[in-house]
Amino acid sequence: MKYELIHNSDVGVIVDSTPILRDIKGTFTVSFVLPENGAYVALFRDESGIEYRTIVKDGVAKVPKELLKKEQLVGLTVCQVSDDAVLRSWECQTLKVGSFISLRQTQWQITAGVDDKALFARLAEIESANAKARAEYSALLAAFDSLQTEFASYKKETDRAEQEHAERLTELLKALAAVQAANGTLAENYNKAIEVINNLSERLTALESNYDPTVIN
């Protein structure tokens, strides 16, 4: 019986469903295809929920003998650990403990809960594809987050530039209004000056027209 712990997933699937068949006094083992090097423990659970912990050594874990007392379904969880911390866990497909000769419970066998090699192979394929898709989706999310951060930075710079442009435009409009007001004042004073000059010119013309040299000695 062999499981594969799917990388970037939380599922362990059966890749070799060959039954474990040994004498009841013998040692039953389950092997694993591990996703990476590290320390692993296997947690076997009987039908009442009692859990038995076994160390996975060289990709192999011994099935606790306490589970080999009756026919039952056995749950299995494998954890990657570091000291007392659980780094990751995989929920594996159920095992089935049964007697090889049901009338004489002198020899036990461990089989998969559902014995169908094509089904297991397909399930392993699906889980691998799912893990790959989840990894790709995570990469897409990371890329999207990066783009969002970059967009937010550009938007912030654009908003700042727009604000500076608006402030500069306001200042220029104020300056233009001041220049226009000054030009208006200059034009008004210029027109007044022209009016004064014209009046003086008219008076000078009148004087010249009425000028009599004989009046002056």
C-alpha cells in the first residue's frame, strides 16, 4: 500500500493499492511518496476516533497493532513537522482493516477503502492537476497583487501631478488676472492722458489762431 502526498496540496492519494497481507503477529507498513525531505509523522484513527501516532522513517510508517483487532475503516493523516510545530498536513484516503479468512481471524489484511486501481490512478492525476492549478492560481494572485500595488503607485503619482498642475494653473490664472487688471489701469490712464493732450492741443491751436504779434511790444 503506497500513498503519494501531493505537493502544494493537503491530500494524500493511493498510488499502489496492493493489499498488505501478513500474519497478525507481523508488522504492517504503509509507504509514502513524500513531496520533499523532512520529518513526517502518520496519525492513524480507528472508528471510535482514537488516534495513534507513528513516525514515518525512510518513507515508511508502521500500522499500530491496536488497529488490528477488528474489521474497521481507519483514517490516516500525515503531517510534516519541525520540532513540535506542524508545517503541513495531508488527509489520506481511508484504509480498511479486514480478516483474510473471516471465519478464522488468524490473519489480517489491510486494503484501500475502495479498491479500484483505475480510480486511484485517476484520483492521483486529478489531485496533481488540482495542486498544479492551485499553485498557478497562487502565482496569478501574487502577480495581480503586484500589478495592483504598481497601479496604486502610478495612480498616486498621477494624482499628485494633477494636483500640482491644478495648483500651478490657479497661480497662473491669478497672475494673468493681475496682469489684465494692471493693463486695464494702464489703458485707462493712457486714455486719460490722451484726452488731456488732445485738450491742450485744442487750446494751443486756438491760441495760435488768435495770436496777434502786435500785441506784444
